[in-house]
Amino acid sequence: MRAVVITAFDTEPVLTDLAVPEPGPGEVLVRLAAAGVNPFDWKVIEGAMRGAVDHDFPLVLGSDGAGTIERTGEGVTDFTAGDRVFGPFMDVEHGRGSYAEYAIAKAAKLARLPDTLPFDLAAAMPTACAAAYTFVEGTGVGPGQTLLVNGASGGVGQAAVQLAAAQGVHVIATTDPDTADYLLDLGASETIDFTAAPTAEQVRDAHPDGIDTIVDLISPTDLIEPIALLLKPNGSIVSSNGALENELLASHGLRGANLYANMAPATLEFLAEAVEAGQLRVRIDHRASLAEAAAALQRSKDGKARGKTVLDIDV
């Protein structure tokens, strides 16, 4: 089978041929139709989990995927061959990922894909949409409150805007000028052009009394304090970058957490139903083949994504 692998940390992804793997107990073999590209994929190449978990090289890249079950392993009763599924596939300890024609996954981690949803859309959903759901819920924001989505122009941010707006939340979305109208169409109440002036300065000018909650998708630890200080006393902030420190929160009377996507099958199925019903829109702004995976990852790393990138595996 064709697969995109790295042979060590900080090496260029290459397209190669590997043997089709066999599913073990509790596992399924999925013939993939599409794979989603996420920032975490290129962070794995750079060693984001180096030292925390063993990596088996050559390592197939890719977190998210969608396809059809080819074979099931011992003890799998929830799925059979031919079932349409989507979800997370990355398992660095065993060198597994979704940038391949076939991939192994734990059956307990996959969700069923409705017949009406295409594979490419499903592959774009797991990490981005589940992260957005986790982050918005993690802030505790409610109807009538104000939420700043800092970094709203990408796939996670776009989903967060929609999920919050659907709850009657006043959403402030930071973005480049080209994506502003699209975010307003998704439900943002206002946008902040981060290319015009510092984000914190613009939000403070527009909301001098402070805002209620923040989902921060871009700030590192050394830059998150000005964003956090936009909050009212006891306001809540969630960081996707592990940027929040207890000392910062305690010294300013704020609440917050460093959170990561919870891709439980029940959450994925809820999100698929929302997409199917037209309540959640997932924008695929770039497509590539497996042979173009390295360039697609570089595009993501360069911050050019304005939605989701998908690898069409059968191309």
C-alpha cells in the first residue's frame, strides 16, 4: 500500500510502499478514502511527543481519516466489513497514521459515518470539530455572554464560532480580512482584523468593560497574558497550546485550562449529525494527493490554511 512516512524526527515526509497491516484484537483495518491534515501532524515530525512516548519508525503520518472497514480483528462486534467510519488513527508507538491507503485503528475509537456525508468531509472533522466542541464547552460560556475566538480563521476556529453562536453567544472572531465575511456568515457577531493592530488592543477598545470567555488557539505562553487580561473578573479562558500557567490565572482572578480535543465516538457522531443537518459547516479550503502531503503540511505550518486541508487518498 502507499503511505506517507517519516524515518526519523525532523525528516521530510516521503511517499513509500508498505505492507498492508493486519488488525489485532479490538482493532479494525480501514481502507481509507481521505485523510485530514492537522497542525499536530507536522508537530509530530518536529518531535512534539519526543520523550513522552516511544515512536516506531518508519512512522505513517496523519491523525484523522475516513473510509470503509476492510477487516475486523478478534473481539470486534460493533463493526463489520463494509461499514463507513471516521475518526482518529494516529498511533505513534506502532508507527501508524492515516496518510495511507489502509490504516489500523482501535474499533472503540471510531464513529459511524452517515451515508449522506462524503468521506472527505468526514476526514476533515475529527480533530478540528472535536477540539472546537471541547474548547467551547470548556469555557462554560452561555447564552448572552461574550466569547473571543482568538485564531478563528482555521478549521478549529470556524467550528468554534458556529458551535458558540448556535448557543446564543456573542462571538468575537480574530481573522485576516479575506476570511472576515465568511466568519460573519458562520455566526460571528464581530470580527477583529489581527493584521491592522494588536488583537488585545482592538478588543479592549471595543469592549472596555471586559469579555466573559476566551478560546485561544494561537498564543504561546509568553504572549497569552494580554489576551487573558481582556477577561472580566472570574472570566474563563481555554488554551489549545498549553499556554496557560496557574500563576497567571490566580494573580488576576481568572479561571482557565489547557485543553485538547476529546474525540470520543459519541462526540464525533454528534458532530456528524450537526454537519448532516446543516447546523455545522466544515470548509475544505485545500485538497492534495498523498504524493503532495509534504507540501500540504508545509502550507499548514506556514499558516496559510483558511479551513481544512484534506488528502484524497484514491487520487
